[in-house]
Amino acid sequence: MSNADIFVGEFIGTAILILFGAGVCAAVTLKGSKARGAGWVVIAFGWGFGVLAGAYTAAPLSGGHLNPAVTVGFAVEGSTKWEDVPFYVLGQFAGAIIGAVLCWLLYLGQFNLNAEEEESIETLGIFSTRPEINNPVQNLITEIIATVALMLPILAMVGGDKHVAGIGDAGLPVLLIALLVVGIGLSLGGPTGYAINPARDLGPRLTHALLPIPNKGTSEWGYSWVPVAGPIVGAVIGALIYNAAF
């Protein structure tokens, strides 16, 4: 695959992922949405379906990593060339930004209605993760563990000689990985909102900061390093464990 294929595939796939993921958060959170109050289970499945749709769409071009941490994990494991990593990561971050913008446009009426409320809801949680208990060390450990729990099963399914170019080449494993993401959300997502993906968090956080959303609240830049560093460290640990044990 060419560098252009990698960038375009990851750009489109990650945009779809964030459109679904931020979209389900908006649907559950904002007044004027038919899904308001549907709860955490719906959010977890919405993100899982986002992975499913994004990875299958990106598969023919890039393999469908959709996640800088996963890309780095594949590079550490040896299935992805290090020289290809920048094209994956650039596509992922660009796609995440566009996906967040599309979510805002889709729910524009609901965002405007929220601003008219006496007690408007802060909107960052629609776009990015926020910890329930703000303890950076604890939050970092949570993201590391959750990303190890993502990376190891992914590599067990499509790593080594089972791996061609990315997640999406494996067919059925894409569905299983989407269900894995749902499981991580349900079981491990409570403390921090399970970023497990630097692009998924940082791209929409930047979009939230720049968009003209009235009464949007803070973008919490002081926390923003945790959902970037934690998933990268977790993916590297997962890849090292895989290389040592399998």
C-alpha cells in the first residue's frame, strides 16, 4: 500500500469512528435528542459500532488501524513499518477532527438548544474523555491497563504471520475487535471514559476548543496528556508481552 492509501484510509475510517462515537455521546447527552438518557451501555455499543464501520471502510486502503496507539503497537510487534507510522497517525488525527466537526453539524440544533437552557450541560464529554475522579496517576494507570487489554487480543487475532497490513484485512476479527471495544467500555471504561486511542481524544478535544459552541465549558487541556500517553504506553506494553509470549 502507498503512503497516500494509508493516509486516506485512516482519514476516512477515523472520521467515521468519531462520527459514530461522538454522535452516540451527543445523542445520549443533549436535550432534544430522541436517545437522551439512554445510558452507558448505549454509548459503549455506539463506539463499538463506530470501530466496526470505520475499520471495514478503511480496510481496503490502510488496514484500518484508526488508532495511533494500535499503529505504534503493530510497529513494536513488527507488522507495521516504522516509516509508515507518521502517515497512519496523520490520517488518524485529521480524520478525528473531521469526524468531530461532522458530529457538531449533525447535532447543531441540539447544541444550540443546550446553550439556551438555564443550566446548560458542558459539552466536552461529547467529544473527549473526562475522568470521574481527577487523579492523573490513577487515570494514567487506567488508560494503560485498558489499552493493554485492547492491544493483546488484537495482536492475538491479526498479529505476526496472521497479519497482512492491518486490522481490516482479517475479516471476522474486525467484528470481534468491535465487540472487544464494547467490552472494554462496559468493564473498564467507568473511571476515565476509556480513550484507549490518542486520536479519538485529542483530535475532538481540539475541535471542541475551536468550534463556536455556545456555553460549551472548558476543554480541560490539563488532563489532555493522559489519554495520549496512557494508550501509547499500554500499546507498547501489550506488543512487548505479545512478542515475548507468543
